[in-house]
Amino acid sequence: MNKSVISSIIGAALLAAVLPSTVHSQAVESKYDYKEAFNPFFYKNNGNEYRSASGMPGPKYWQNAVDYKISAKLDDNTHEITATVTMEYTNNSPDELEFIWLQLDQNMFSQEGRGHLIVPLTRSRYGDAQSDFDGGYDIKSVKFGNGNDAEHLITDTRMQVLLPEPLQPNGGKTTICIDYSYVVPTHGADRTGVLETQNGKIFAIAQWFPRVAVYDDILGWNVQPYTGPGEFYLEYGNYEVDITAPANHIVVMGGELLNAAEVYTAEQVKRLEQAKKSDKTVIIRSAEEVTQPASRPQGKKELTWKFRLDKSHDVAWASSPAFIVDGAKINLPSGNSSLALSAYPVESNGGNAWERSTEYTKASIEFYSKILMEYPYPVAVNVAADIGGMEYPGIVFCSFKSKGAGLWGVTDHEFGHIWFPMIVGSNERLHAWMDEGFNTFINDLSTEAFNNGEYYRPMGDANRLAQALTRPDLEPVMSAPQNMQERNIGMLAYLKPGYGLRLLRNEILGPERFDRAFKAYLHRWAYKHPTPDDFFRTIENVAGENLNWFWRGWFQYNWRFDQAVRNVVYYDNDPSKGVLITVDNLEKLPMPIVADITTKSGTTHRVKLPVEVWERNATWTFRYPTTEEVTAVQLDPDKVYPDHNPDNNRWEAPNAQ
């Protein structure tokens, strides 16, 4: 045993000798259990050949793939879409597949759909229990690529296609063709729908074709039904899409438009090319032109718009005769560019509203491309619709009523989703916090940067926020959105995990370590399917920190945090020998200690102690080497920790003024 260790033991013994008469003089009941908080066995599974213990995809990681070809036609009178989808599916798994599951999300809007049947009588984002709308798919035929009929079974929002022989592992392919139609719901769970405007209807079209469900190494087939709160989990592939709409409509999609000269006027094509080269917004179709027949190609009743989108797990579009369209160039770090487009009605134009949409879109995507990963799509389309805010690859739907800070916020949020979950394809159906929470976190960074902080408002007092973040009636963050009270989804999927990442970055790890780890997670899992453990493990391994106490308390459980100053005494009752400060951890969640110590001369000294002080203690006493009297001790002086009871964070000397 070396000399320094012996000295430490003696010092601890001396400290213990002076504590009994002070530390225990004000016993406070604590809920804290350090054995539970720091239990080392947070992960239930070891790493394997598919998913490394370090958080990386393993050497034999696999995921299946599907390419789509879709031809669709919109009837703007009946609101019906008639279409054919051909999907080429590749089985990269090590398993033979005897059947394939498809998602039929539109069946939620049937009167018999589970999503409709569980909508409460009270107001809900996801439907109206009193509505008599009876939607859902009309599946006309299901065939294999060779033309043979495919035996299939439809159950609510899922279709099981039985294969005539097992699909072979490690690259086996099959093709499925489906003819179908459906009527677009006016209010489709705030994700798709129809908006009436003075110059015509705006159709925001999403969840509009049968899509292959994910088969993965976690659950096999992911067949969680679509009921509204949970979003999507889909395989990646390439899309070729033809959309036929009335000739007076403009159609926008989150992909490359292949035949602009056939669907825009010659002047609009010229303006479109100008927009691709301009850092300032270029008007492609003005408000005045919306009511002018000459602003659309003449001589045809219908036009077919042709798009392509590669390396994507979904596709969405919008169509309307009412669109003002403008655009600008998005500058990407590689030197390449993309195109920001906005499509909105005259009702949304003016008064610091949608005329700034393209500016917002461009700024948001340029920011994230710089700090995270380059934007992958040829276009970024912002559509004004009767939808609060919803994201799809290359296109988002935002409320036509939004303006100012509200429009910036929803535009930035929805395009932030390009990185989570469009690039990083997490399972939104089960883990909403892995896209909404991550996105909420990065939105704070982008809003601070945009236009010198035009719309930035600092979070403020986290102590006050903690009252809401850790309400005892909240479900854990790591709950499926379908398993949360609807009123809690905003808190648990967005705000609480977003704040948690901010806390981890700014207070626990520091920006340098956190940013490196967070970016590593994105790059490791780009166009792949990570789980919560993959995220947790990546942050720990890249940042070099055991964070099981944090994941457990903030994400897995709804633990509260409350530190308190219990006692302040002088060593040997002599201020010149230093002060002993005792802090209690009264709730189940541990955090580092940050304390400001103010002395009689008016000087304030800050002490920071790591979270490890709570590894085997519920009470911690530390010595600060002051040589004068202490007038005040303040825990969490910057109010950045989620301490829900800040009243016990401060001690003042009885004679302090």
C-alpha cells in the first residue's frame, strides 16, 4: 500500500470523526438507492455478430430492401386515388421467408379499423370517433411478378402475402404487384388530408400505397398495427413514381422531377432553373398567376408527373391548383446543391408567413448538413396543408396557418426529421423518442444559429421545467407512443428526451465528447435500423463514459431528481480551516453536484463533483478550503438540472444580509 493511499484513508477517518455531530443532525428521508441507480447490468443482451457491444453494426449486420414502382391517378372531385404498385423485395436475412407482411395504413380510416375504433370521444389528433367517413384500401388484385395470383390475408392495417415457395436467404428476390384504390380522408390522423382553399383543394398524400413491413434481427416481422400515435418503420430502396393529376394542378414530391418541361410552362421551367442557382428565393408561380389559366400548360385535361427518389424508405406528395411555388438553392458542404421548394395557397402568403418558407427550408437543411451529415435528396419541399406538421423523405407538410416563429419552428422540426428517422431509420412505431426527441434536441441548436437567433428563446429555468418533465403520472420515455396517454406524447417523445440530450451534452459529457459520439451514432446507423441499445452503447463507447444511471433514470424510468443542502459547518468550528458541506440525494435519480459557495467578502467559488459521489452514498460531504466565513451555498446555480424541488438547494448563514 503506497503512501498516498494511506494518507487518503487517514484523511477519511479524520473527516468521519468530525461529522457525526453535524451531518446527522437533520436526518432527511431519502428515496435514493445507489444499488438500483448504478446497477451495472443495464443491457439485457450482449453484443453479437449483427449488433456490436460497442454500438456499431456487427460484421454480419443485415437488413432487407425493397424497390417500388408506382403509377397513381388522383380524382380531385371524388378524392380517390387509383394506383398500381410493383415492389421488388430482397431478402438479405439469414432466414427463409414463407410469407411477406405489408402495411396498409389507410385501413386505419375504415369504420372497422382499430385506429378508428380506439379513438376516444374526446378530442384527438388521430381521428374523430363521431366521423362517418369510411376509408381504407380497396385491394383489386395481388399478383406475383410472373402474373400469378398471390394468396393473401388482410387484417386491419396489415396484409400477409403467402409465398408459393420460401424466399431464399442472403439475397433471394420476389416481386409483388398490387392494384388498389382508396379515398383520401379529409383529416388523416394529422398526417395526410385535404384542405379547401379559395383557389382549390390541397391534397397532402401520404401512407398512400401498400408498403413492405420490416423484417429484422430484433422482432422478425414488425407487424405493430398503425393506430395513429406510432409513426413508421420501413425498409430502404429506390422509388419510381408517376402521378396523373388534373392539368390545372401542380404536383410536388420529395424526389427528382424527371419531366419538368411537360408539366410546367416554359417560363416556369426557366424560373425553376434560376431557383436552382439562387441563394435568394425565386418565384416560380406567383400569387397573381395562380388564378391565370396560362400559368398551367394548355390543351390537356390531365398531366402525368414523373419522379424518382433513391435510397429512401418512403415517398409522399401533394397536388393542388392553388399552389404558389417558389424555390432557392441549398448549398451543401461537398459543393453539391439541392433545391428548396415551397408550395402554398394565397391564404398563407404575406405577413411574415409562407413567403419565407423557402428561406427557412434552405437555412435548416444547410445547418444540419454542416453539423451532422449532408442532405441526401435532390429536393426539399415544404407544403402548406391542413396538417400541424409531418415529415417524409424530401417533403414535409406544415400548417397553412403558421407564420413567424411558428412557421420557422415547424419547418425546421420537420426537415430535421430527414436525419432522424429518414437517414437513421429507427423504429418510430415503438421508439418515438429516437426520432422526435433527437430532432427536438438538434432543433434547439439550429434555432439558435438561424438569422442571428431571430426566433431563439433560451430554455430558461430547468428547475421549473422539471415539475412537468418528471410528473409522477408520466409514463417512461421508453414507452411505445401507443402506450402513452395522448396528452403525454409531446412531453415524452419530444421535450423530455430532447432536454435529456441537452443535459447530457452541456452538463454531463461536455459538447466535445457528446458531439463526437452523437455524430458517430448518425454515421454508423445511416440508412440502417438502430435500436435504443445501439444508441446508448455508441454514446458510451465513443464518449468513454458509463451512463447506465442516466439511461435508466431518465429514459427507462420516470425518476425524479432532488438534491438538497443539508448542513454547512466549519472544520473544527474554525472558518480559516475550511467548510464542510453536506448534500443529500433525496430522489431516485443521481446527478453531478454543482455548488456555488459565497464567502463573507462577497466572492463566489464554484465546485463541481462527478456523479460518482452517489455510487455508494445517499449523502455526500465535501470540504471546501475557504479561509473566511461562508454566507451562502447554492446548488445548481445556473438552474440547468431537472431539480423539481429547488427550495432546498440553498443554504444561507443565519446572520447573512
